[in-house]
Amino acid sequence: MPTIEIAEGPLKGWQRWRQRDEGRFSDLIGHIYFRRRTDGVTEFRSETARAHSNMQDRLHGGYIMAFIDQALFAIAAPHLVTHRGVTLTCNTEFLGAGLPGEDIFGHGEVTRETGKLLFLRGMVEQNGPVASFSGVLRKVAPR
């Protein structure tokens, strides 16, 4: 999937996928920014807003899970050059509450790759731990 590298400002050096998807679910989540470290770990982040909150004025668990699902693909991107991917599992352990209006951050890595599967794990934070996660993506042939 083509990426856009941010050339200036506070996110200089980060990447994101194309412009808004024009009416797709990812528009509700907002842009996920990511960058790869030399140790193989991918860092990712996103802005949050009131629209991502629940009735307790904390980040909604569904938003956090959707953010993680998007992050799985940022982590897996170097392994999906000749394939697409689909999520088989996405396990989330909630560890704390996030606040809308503050950026949310995370980091993750591929822990194992087989012929058709990618195994991933990571952590989401915002002023402390928000969630840990693991997931499995299946590589599928391009259309």
C-alpha cells in the first residue's frame, strides 16, 4: 500500500497511508502515523477526539481495538510487499484508560512469519499503558 512520508512539522519522518479513504471506516478512526526503528520495531500514533470517546469521557474500547487493527498492518507492511493481508485474530488486553484529545501511541513487532501467516504483538500507551495486543494476519495473493 502506498505511503506518504511527512516532510515537515512535529511528525517529520513519520509515514501514513494515502489521503482519507473517502467514506470508508478508516475515516472514522483518523490517520495512523508510523515509523520503523532499526531494531525492527514499528512505532505508531494517532490523534484522538471526542468522537472516539465513550460515556465516561475515556477512549472507547472499540476505537482502541480499531486503532490496534490498523496498527497491525503498519507493523506488518514490510512483510506484505507482494501480498495483501487480512486479520485472523486480534487479541486486546485493556490495561488503562485513554483520554480523548490527546495523541495515542504504540509500538509493535512481528514475532514470527510462516509461509502464509504473520504473528505480531505490541503495546498502546497514552500517559501510561492503555492496552497490550497480539494478532495474526494471513497473507493473501493480490487481486
